[in-house]
Amino acid sequence: MAYTPMIQQYLSIKEQYRDAFLFFRLGDFYEMFFEDANRASKELEITLTSRDGGGEERIPMCGVPYHSADNYISQLIEKGYKIAICEQMEDPKQTKGMVHREVVQLITPGTVMEGKTLSEKENNFIAAISVFENDTYGLAVNDLTTGENRLTLFSGGWEEAVQEVSAVGAIEVIIPEDLSEERRYELQQQLELTLSEEKDTTVPEPFQPLAKKLDQKKMQMTFGRLLQYLLRTQKRSLDHLQPVEYFENNQYMKIDVHSKRNLELVETIRRNGKKGSLLWLLDRTMTAMGGRRLKQWIERPLLNRSEIEARLSVVEALKERFFEREELRDQLKGVYDLERLAGRVAFGNVNARDLVQLKKSLERVPEIIEAVRKLDNPKADQITENIDLCEQLVQNLEEGLVDDPPLSVKEGGLIRDGFNEKLGEYRDASKNGKEWIASLQQSEREATGIKSLKVGYNRVFGYYIEVTRANLSLLPEGRYERKQTLTNAERFITPELKEKEALILEAEEKMLELEYELFLNLREETKAYIPQLQRLARQISELDVLQSFAVISEERQYTKPEFSKGREIEIQDGRHPVVEKVLEEGTYVANHLSMDENREILLITGPNMAGKSTYMRQLALTAVMMQIGCFVPAAQARMPLFDQVFTRIGAADDLVGGQSTFMVEMLETRYALSKATQNSLILLDEIGRGTSTYDGIALAQAIIEFIHHDIHAKTLFSTHYHELTALGDELDRLQNVHVGAVEEDGDIVFLHKVVEGAADESYGIHVAKLADLPDDVIDRASVILKELENSVDVNDHAGEKARLSEKRQSVKEENGQLSFFVGGGRKSARKTRNKQEEEALKKLKSLDLLSITPLDAINKLYELQKSLSEKE
Ligand code: ADP
């Protein structure tokens, strides 16, 4: 059986949008059918129904009301889906056959213009990638909401391409048709990107001016792919797209995906949220544009010394000049999101309120410039140089729009009195008419003597005169025409009343039309200012970020960093900016850090929780802060520019990963070793802990030696393998340092102070004690430790393992299989153990202490303890 014409129409459109949900407009609803309906009903939790579509079986169907579609669209976008919006292109009432329908827009995660998926202070980037011969790649990036376009070409393999895609922070990537399944998988699964295909790589005619600066075919093709996709999906003119900006990927400090995550630059590892990240700490921006710019800066620290110095100089000026800074902040507060507004002007979805906001924002600009001038700083002046105040636009908007227009642009009340003569006439006509009607009530009451007579209005009958039944007898015959009878009253009209009414209605209708037309004119006028507004947005966003740096630097007493002459690092009283802020005021222990060509590797030992990784991260964050032009958390800091930062820092979520975690660890290490230069910074935390002790030590040592001999990058390496500290004697440029802790009454107290030399004791058991493990476990662990220590020479690796396990076995036997608890056993004296205790013991016994790391041991102990405290 054949499908009905409508379902056939649906299917033929759906065929072109196979990877999207097709929102098919039917009257007041967007309907979905077949598989789309099945999936959407689950994703959106809406009712799945079915309808007869002419085929053999009923067709699954679900729908969302047209007026609340935005909400559903946002939900699907957030989950990474695409939605094709298919509208009725004709009025169904005036069409005889099938209504013509067309897809008017394909909304995708990388191309949303509105709704709650867009975060104010974050860009929404979409990228296009091209693969050329000789491992060359092109990457173009766009934010449709702001119109920004950037492009880079690089060679260096697919791995680098993945890093670049991730570095630009895109959420959707447009790929060539022939990209292999494997690579697609990697982009989709590892980077969690939405993939879209585009084969056309020609720069469309109207956009050629944007691509003027691209002098290579490969660049043009990559940009072409991006533009073709945007045009194909958005189906509109996109007048706000900005000229593409070419960048070299070696213009910026490189921070790979993992390191960005590990260092929690823009979001935290645990909660995946901004709170607790460096971005969160540094964000004192007053505008949405500033917020987005700050994120861009943090993701791309500079390598250009003079540019960094220039930024630092503005921060210094703003930090010192409290009043100018406050004035600037005050003005910035009133600046609306000009950049996204420009995008929405181009898309044609701004309302009068937006334009009024725009005007108010522009009115702030002269004051902003004034505040900047007072700083007397060349870089700040350069930022505000040639700022376009868009005075004509301000004037037109001021004259054209009322101060507080309604949201709707089609219901009048937007345009200021006096702006347009014709509108004035309509308004007068309507006003006079209304006045006449208003006075009618009074004059008719007097004429008839009916005090309760009133003049009213309803949508169906228009204006009328109402007289209550009781008073009807008072009404002179033939005075009015009867119009409507109610239970208690009669309603009447007069020819004059109807005449006035017609005048009023006509005037009002024309007024609405004219107001809308005038609004559209103002919107068109604004459109002409898009490039100026975008430039202004950029200038303001930079000022905003710099003032944000000044505020935080002042508040947290950061210091202006200096550039070292060679490659030495000299930090006095350095702090981890985020940990310091989160800890109680005054409790953070500041630390020095000193490295130069004779001290390239610091091997950091110390108990868990002493502060090793905090110390390591602190250096990386300080470097990032300096290279984005912010002051740094230290009393004094002299540092070189780092070209790249690599980290392998155990993250909280690694603890559950097991085997694959070790693989990730090795992959990340390999990446660092293959890419790092002498100008890089490498942080390796507990490398090798994911494998057995001897494996781990061997690998760690080999990695350290490789960095020492071949790379010469500044490296911080933390370890709990005490054996590695012996490297201090063998490698000239390696220095042992440790994070101190002291024992007090059998408890451990962390000092968080980094001092020269190797740590000399393992504090694992003390940490376990702090974690409140049962006393019995702690006591027993102490005994085992003693036994082990007495029996093994830790520097004699050969045969050690065998001896250890032998020893362990004998320790076990000595104590008897079941008398696990020592000290005569408060608890071992108990006759019966419950089931959890039996289970826990079994697990404890099966632990191979030699092949697991202290951290894993703590985790296991924690589990055991938890299971013991559970009720049966
Ligand atoms: P490790 O890497 O040695 O196991 P961490 O660096 O993770 O230890 O630090 C553990 C905790 O100690 C941190 O979460 C922080 O609260 C605290 N800490 C670390 N360094 C300091 C410091 N310098 N001053 C105060 N507290 C610190």
C-alpha cells in the first residue's frame, strides 16, 4: 500500500536530512514520524502515538507544539543532535492540494544562535577540517553567534590535528566525506564532537572578500568547507561573518587536551564545571564578551614577549589606579553583548529592546575611552585607538525608539513620538477618536438622564453604549440602534460611534504596520554597523579582561612577573592560585622554586597528600598566567617563556580506571617525550604507579634519563619510589626535593613546605590513619612494614622480590592464617565474625601488596573499611 502524499513528502525531505531530527510542521505542531519519533519520544520524554499514513502499518509519531519548540530543540542540541526545521511554505487555507514544505534551517550544536544551550561567557565554536597530502591539515573555526572566523594550516600528523581541534574548543566538526571511520570515531568518542560532512570546498561568491588574506589554495578550501556548510544549514545571508584571521599554531603556548584538563584551566576534572578552575578564579569580567575573550586567552597563552609585556603594563596601570579602574568597571557593566547582538541583527532576530540596549551600550563608550585615557598607558591607548562611537546610529535609535519598548515588534508601542510624521497623524487620529468616545459617555448620560449608561468595547461588536434593562424606559425612542441583548442590559450603537470606531481601527492598524516598518528600517540601519560593532566588541572585551586581571591581582596580591634572561626560573613564595583561594585565608604555605641550566629536573618526594602535585601544578599555572598577561601568585617571579606545557598528573577519576589508566599514562608520556623541547615544561606525577613496583621504577628512571639527556625541558617529577632519589647522584641536572611532614604523637602533620633533598620515610600508613581506618588494620600494617624493612635492602634490587615474598609468607605463617589482628586481639577474641568481616578478611588476604601502589592500597583499605561499617 502506498503512503499518503503527506507521508511521501515527509519521506522525501527526510531523505536529505538523515542525520537530523526532522521537525515537520503540521498546523500548530512540529511532528516527527517513524524512527525519529521513536527516538525523540525517549530523548524528550514525550508521548509516542501513531497515525495511519496509508502504509501497511500505523506510523509512529510524536510532536511538540510550535510555540514551545525552542525548549525541545535546546534539549536535543544539548545531547549533540541536529534538528532540521521544516515549515509550511504556503497558507494551508489558501492551498488546494498538498501544502508545500521546506527545511528552512538545520540547527546543529555548532550553529545554534539562541536558547539556553548558549552560555553567555562562552563561545560556540564549529570547526571544519581538511586533510591534504603530506600530512598537512587545514582547520577553520567559526562562532556563528559572533561571526568570528579563524584558520590555520599545519603538518604533523593526525594526532596533532586532533589536538588542534580540541584546542580550539569546537563542539561540532565538519569533515570531508572520505575521512576514515577510525578517525571519525576518534573525533566523536574521544573529543565528544558532533560530526557533519561537507564536500564542497569552494568559497561562495559573496564571502570571497572575507577570504582575501588566504593566499594558499589549501586555506581557501578549508574555509570554503566551513562556509558552504554554514550556508547550507542556515539558508540565509550571514552578513555578520567577519574576515578570517589566519594564525600559526606555534604562535601560542601549546597545552594538549589532557594537560588542559589536568591543570583545570577552564573546567575542573571532577565536576566538569567552571567553578574551581583557573577561568573561574580569574573571571572578574563585567561583560559577556570579556568573559568569552578571557576563556580564549586562557586556552591560548601567548609566546610573544612584547605582547605579554604590553598586557602586563595595562594590568599594572589598572591595578595601581583604583578610581580609573572602578570607573571603567562601572561603565563596562552597562555594556550589552554587542558581538552576539550583531550576529542576531544579521539573522534578523533582534527586537526593539535589543536595539535600545545596544544604544545604551554605545552611550557608555565615550566614558570608557575617557577612563582609559587617564591611565596614560600606550597599550591601553592602542586598544581604544580609532574606536568608532557609531554616533549616527546612537542618535537614530534614540530618536526612533521609546525608552522601554515591548518585547513584541508587531504590536506597536515601539516608536517614539515625533519620529515619523505619518505615524503622528495616525496616533492623533486614534487618540482623538478615543477621546471623543470617552466624552460620549458623559454627554449621553446628561442627555438621557441615565446615570448608569456606559460606553464599552468588545472584540466582536466593537464600541457600544450599554443601558441596563431597568433604565430602558428612560431612553428616547430611536436615539440608538439596538445591537445586542444581554440578560440585564441592552447594547446600542450610533452611526457616529461606528464612524469614529472605523477611524480608530484604521488608524491603529496602519500604526502597527508603520511602526513595524520603521522598526525594520532601524534594524537595517543597524545592520550596516555590524563591522564597527564587532570591532568595538573586540576592543571592549580586551579592556574587560585586562581590568579583570587587575582586580584579581590586587585582591590576591599577585606580583608582576619578569622574564628571565636565560631559561632560569626563580619564584619566591609561589602559591597555587586556586587552592590558595579555596583554603581558609592564610593557611596556604607558599613555596620557592628555583631552576636553571644546572637544575633542570626536580625529583619531588614526600608522603601522599603532602602537596607534591599542588606544587607542580602551581608552576604550570603560574606560567600560563604570566603568558596570558596576568600577574602571578608569588612574592617575586622570574621566568622564561614556555613553548609547551605537558602534564601527566594523576586525576581523581584515574583511581578507578585500572589497566587502561596505565595505558593512558604511557600514551600521555609518549606524547610529551616526542613533542617537548628545551623550552617546554613537563610535569610528571607518580609516573609508573599504574604498574608493578619494579616495572614502575624502571620506567620512571628511563623516562627521567631520557628527559635529562635528550630533551632538557624543565621538568618536575614526583614519585613515591624512594629508590629513584638515588638518581640525584647520577644525573647532574637532577635535584631531589621533598615536601616535608612531621610526626606528632604518631600522627602525621603535613607542612606543605618544599625543601631540598629526598624524603626519607613512607608515610602511607599514617595517611591511612588519618583516613580513620580501623586501628587493627593500622597496627597490622605497621608490623608488616617493620618486617619488610628489616628484611630488605632497598637498594639491592636483584633478588629482592623473591625475598620479599618469602618474607611475607613467613610473616603470614608466624601469625597464623586467621589471627590477622595483632595484640592479643581485642577483636580476634570474638568468637564469630559476621559475613562482611569474613569477606573483608578474604579480600585483604588476597591483596598482593608488592604489586600495588600506596594510593591503590589506601583505596582498597577505604573500601574494606566501608564494607565493614555497612550493616548486614
Ligand atoms: P600529593 O600530590 O603530595 O599527594 P596534593 O598536592 O594533592 O598532594 O595536596 C593534597 C592537599 O594538601 C591539597 O588538596 C591541599 O588541600 C593541601 N595542600 C597542598 N599544598 C599545600 C600548600 N602549599 N599549603 C596548604 N595546603 C596545601
